[in-house]
Amino acid sequence: MANRREIRVGPVGDAIEGKDEIFQLSDLDHLMPKLYVHMIEIFELPEDTDKTSIINNLVTGLERTLSDYPILTGTLHFDNEARRIVVKKQPGSSVALHIKEAGDEDIPPFSMLDEHDFPVHLLDAPKVLPPLFVAEHWNPIPGNDISSEGPAVAGAQVTFIRGGVILGLAIPHQVCDGPGFEALLTVWARYAAAATTGADYSKLADTGSQINSRSILTAKTKPTLSPEELQKLGDKFPTMKLRDGPSAPPPADFKMPVVKTRIWHFPQSKLLKLKSQCSAKLEPGTWISTYDAILAMMWRATVRAKSPLLKPNPDAPSKTIHAVNGRSRAVPPISDRYIGTAITLPQSKNLTVAEVLGDLETTLPILARTVRASTSSITPEYLDGLVRFAAGSHDLRWAELDMNWILGLDCMAFDWHTMKSYQDHDFGFGGPAALRWPHPGFEGFFFVLPTRANVRNAGKDEGIEVCFGLEENCYAELEKDEEFAMYAEQRGLGI
């Protein structure tokens, strides 16, 4: 039986009396789905670790992190007059930090997780995150109005396992994107490490000007757009969908397919080969990234794995939809310390199933160039247009993503591979051994994770990990895919 307790953590010196504070989300924030993003980091600890000291230092670090980002102590609400979503912070508000002691029957010891490359299917979200941020609470609907009760913006959990500890964080996507999580954990780690060593906090504190206001991704004035003008503008951003109210519930007889999610590893030597194949016959001045090459291979593997079940026509359309961080692409660039939504979700041009599954040598460069063109479309002008599109809506409360969430033929990717978690997230007891979204159940989606090269006992050929989920029958097809096996190997087998 796991032992669990809760500590309420507030910003340093926060007033316990006064008026409520309302934080406005940016126009771009509103376009993200109503779900909690989950992130965990797994660390090794000696058996004789002073857990009380670790908890105290983590609490101190979190207090100072919340001083930098007080929005995290608030709750989500509909502002029905403005037809927007806001965060309300009340005097003395705080974040729930759960402390859990997990037995081996709940979560395997660190040594077993390490031996099997930290398999996500052994790390279910309810085991490593607070209860109000998982399961039926995973899709936080804002409070009916500003005066009503709303779901918490942030929750965290420290889970001690035999030989290690897991830090987990949950925040709504409308408040924080993936790179924002990286920034938050970086700040928390620095403050916690300083508490461990007794370092001077003032040397770590960044000035407020280094954290951009959310107004940078909000239109300075609300544009007046006719329905036709808004539609024309929206055609440039097909992943984003504006609605006048909540979407209809699924049919009464709908059953969510069983999704199998595992970690796959692209060894460095195989990545070099794949990138070389994808770079064949490039035009002068053009290039293909390792990420482009991975998506090209994942695109083929996704369509091939789903084809026996979906039986698509050869001319059926397929495309990529993948997250692109807009921070460095904005003018001026947005600080890495900005935690609000700055990702975009461009769509590639459509290819047919026959084109996606064509001859490997001929097709890989086409797919990689298609991904590269989609990424390159994210320019300052694109970001400005996306903000204008959101600002032009008469109601931002019910915006959603228009994607083939279940059993589609699209390649859908979230890019975490540039995160510096393994280098920057030492909370005072060493850096993480693994970064994961705990057992995600997304069908047809995958996360490209940062390399674990030079982390602990990683092998010489350590490359890039991909967390991939498919309907269980489609996943069985993926496991039989001989072409995919030429480049990637499944981790966590046998448990």
C-alpha cells in the first residue's frame, strides 16, 4: 500500500489577504486543447538518502519557482463576458505537492526500470501524479464563471521508489506547452540545488523582464473580421478550429480503442544512415535534419501499420502534423523562460497512401522534404497570422484542434528532442536518468524524446527515443514491420 501525503506550496512572500488576481491567457494559448500535459523525470537515489532533506529542498525550490510563475497557483475559469479563459489567483493560493512512497508492487525499483530503459507502460499517470490531474480529471473544463470553482492550474508529485525518485508535473496545455515544462523544471532544479548547497538565491533570480508577458502572443487590438475573412485566414491554419460551443459528445456506442504505447530507439548509427538516405538528391542550399528523417520513417511506419485495419484506398490522403516551437522563430525571439503556448501545429501537404508507401529509396527523400517544408513554413508572419486568427474569433472558450485523433492515416508528432533536461535538471541529487510522458494513451501520436547519450550507462550507439502509441492490432503490425526494424528497436520488451 502506497503512503501518500500532500504539502501546499505557495510563492515566497505571497500575500494571504487582498483581492483576487486575474491572469489573461494569450490568444495563442486558447487554441490548445483542454487537457493536462504530463511530464515526469526519473532519478537514481542511494538507499540511505535523507528523503526529508530532499523534500525540504524541493519545496524551497518550488516556492521560488512559483514566485517567478505565480499563474501556476491559480484556477481555470471562463470569462463569459469576454468569451475567453482566464486564470484566477486568490490570496494565499498554492500548488498541491504530493509526496508518495511507492512499494515495488506499485512501481518497480529504479534498477528494474533502468535495466529496461524506463518503460512507460509501467509508469501510469495515476501512480506518479496527483489524483485530480489524471484519469477522469485529465480534461480540465474551466469553471463556469470567474466566481465559481475551477480546476487547479498545476499539481506536482514526488514519488519515492526503491533506489530512486520520480518528479511529476501536470499543467493544462492552455497554460504551458512542452518547452514551457522544460523551462519550469530548469528553474525549479536551479532553486532546489541552491537550497541543497546553501547558494545565494539572488544570483539565480532572473529579472522579471526576462520572462515575457503573455501579451506578446495576443493581438494589440482585436481585429474586425467578417466570417468570410476569418474563414480565409483560418484556411492557413487547418489544425486550429474555432467553435461557438463545446463539441458534441461521441456516439453512445463509441468505444475507445485499446492503445498500446512503448518506447522505440533509433540508434545513432541507424540515424546517420536514415538521414543520409533522406538527404539524397537535395537541391543546393537545402538540408534535412535528423528530426525530418525520423518523421519520414515514422510516417511510413504509421500508414503501413494501420493499413490492414483501415484498408485505405491507394489514393487516400495522408499528411504530417507536428509541433514546431515558435520561440526562436518569432521577431523578436521569445525567451526560453516563457512558459505559455508558443508551439504551432503546421500540416504538410497531402500525399496519397501509395506515395507514402512507395519504393524506400525514392520515397524517403520526398517524405523528409515534405516535413522540412512544413517546418520551414513557421515564420514570424505565420505566427502573426495565427495570433490574428485567434484574436478575430468572437468566442475563444471552445477552440480545439482539428486532428484525426483516433485511427487516422496522418503522422502526428510532438517534438521534445531538443530539451536539455538531462543536462540542466539536477535538483541537488544528480541529473535525471529518463524523461517521459507517463504512459500516454494517444492513438497514432508519438513523442520524439531527447537523446540519453552520455546519460548514466548509455551505450556508445545511443540515439533518439520515440514514444509511440497505436491501436493494439495496428501496434502488432508495427512490431512485424521489417523495414522499420532496420532503423528502430523496441525497448522494454519482456516486462
